[in-house]
Amino acid sequence: MSLAFADTVTTKTAPMPARVRAISQSELPPLVTAIDEGHYPADFMRAIGAAGAYASHTDARPGLDLNPAIAAMGEVSEVCGSSGFMTWCQDTLVWYVANTANDELKERLLATTASGDQLGGTGLSNPMKSFFGIEKLKLKGRRVEGGYVVRGALPWVSNLGEDHVFGTVFEREDGEKVMFIADCADPAIELLPCDPFLAMDGTGTYGIHFKDTFVPDSLVLAHEAMPFIKKIRAGFVLLQMGMAIGLTRDCIAQMKRVRPSLGHVNKFLVTQQPEQFEEALEALTAEVNDLAAQPYETSASFWRRVVQARLDAGDLTMAAAHASMLHAGARGYLKSSPVQRRMREAYFVGIVTPATKQLRKMLAEMN
């Protein structure tokens, strides 16, 4: 990682997403294969943090706009979906800390997570599924003096390492849910390597085992998690849109790239032309821009729009990646081809929480 380059970029007056784009276009391309195969790009994550990628949503106030964070994530995702996903993990961690009423926790972590000095992730996959009746909450906790003792295991939490932190939820003995920050440096928290994935192996993803872990009150985001979740849920989902937008943009570019040599036959992919995906992406981006400008709206109608937009984003990304593979043909089927990597990354947009099937379940229940 050319950190000198990153430092130069961050001193310029360009808008934050443009600074992140410059770093991503320069530093990520030589790393994408290694990231796909298991390299965790900590230096890159810190470099875009220094450029402000995670800092645009630290001021939890009415009128806050998540679009700059989404735009920056899109710039990263256009080059590397794994890195875009890790950007979302970091953004979401900042979102949790920015919105807590725990001033001690905010003082400890907001500045360092927003700058990328303190990296970390989000452990809300299991809790989000549990809230909609898909899984049972896997972490249990009991009140003790000065905090809680937590035990249980989470199968997958990403953007982690031995010195990272992440947010998650446990259930108390009385049924109340508590949201907190877990510190991976705690010896009572064990990080367990995962089996190799189809893609995304460089995302710092681990199984997490809480072995009667003491969680002090100073690390509690919300002693009553459900009102807190309702406050942050739209932002949690909307911030994912950068992954879909960036990936789709690159899939469209890949289709156009092969047009000079294969356009004479690819024109018969009548419903899968890049211009059609551009039109769909423009409509999705306009909806996201409107929703992300009001992330604290909590009405049922607004939440439905957020869920529908997230579903549309996953469907569009997977469809664009599929079309890109068909346009590339055999050359896209090579292991060295970026087209096959983008297709594997695109399917992740469809399965990361909230997954396509969960989103459809949520919409059905709203009806």
C-alpha cells in the first residue's frame, strides 16, 4: 500500500468520495486477487479512513445525509466487492457508535472508528434474523455489577482481527435485548477461522465464541436494544447500497468493454444490454439518494421503501453480473477474469443480511 499516495490524496480539496475513488483506483487493482483469496487489506482500509470514508455520518442529528458514505463505498466496490463490504462493516460500526446515548463509549470509539485507526465490524446478522423469526438469538447475557456476562457463539462476523471491535446483541434472562460493543482483544472472546468461502475470503470473517465474557456498561450501546435498532435500522440497510451500486457499475463497464469484439453476437442478448442496466441503476440510485437523505425517518411506509430498494439492489447486482458473464463468454469463465470474480461477489449482495429471501419475507409480512 502506497500510504504516501494516500496521504497526498487526503490533503486535497476534492470531495470525499473522489478522494476515496483515487485511492481505490490506484491501490486496489493489484490487491484484488490476493483479497479474493484471503488477504485482509488493513492498510487500504485505514487509508480510505484517513481520506474520510467513514466520517461523514458521525453527527447523529436530524438532516444527516448518508449519501456521501454510500458514494464512497460505491467507489471501493466498483474495484473490489470484498473491500466494499468491509467498508460497509466499518461504516456500520461508526453508525452504531454515533447513535448511542452512552457518551463514555462515544468518547472512546467515535473518533478512532471514523478515522479508521480502530477497525471493526458489525455482528447483527444473527440478531437481525432473530427479530424477523428466522433464527434464535445466539448470545445470552446476565446482569452483574458494572455490566453483563455474555456467552454464546456467532457463526460469521466480518472486518475483524485480534485488535478489532464490533457491535452485536444479546438477550438478558428477562428477555430484554442489549446491544453492545465487543472487543476482540478480550481473552474471553475467541476468533475462530471459517471454512473457505466462494468469494470474500479476505474480509476478516470469523466465528466468534463468547466464553462468559464480561461486558462493562461502558461498552453498552443500548440497554434496551429494540428502540435503538428501530432508530438505526434504515441506515444499516441503506449503507449497503454502495456495494450494489459500485458492483453494478463495473458489471456494466465489463459488458461495454467486450462490445468491440463481441457486440455482433451479444446484441442477441436482447434483454441484457448495458444500457438497460444503466437505466435501472439510475432509477435505483435516485431512490437511494432520496432515502439516504432522511435515515432517521421511522414511518412504516418509509421502512417499506428501504426494504424494497434493498431487494431491488440485490436483484439488479446479480442480474448485471450474470449478464456480464454472458457478454464475456468463455473469456469470462477464466479464473483470471474479473468477470467471474464480480459474479461471485454479486451473489454475496443477495445473501448478506438482510438477504433476498429475508427481504421478501419482510415485505410479505408488511402486506
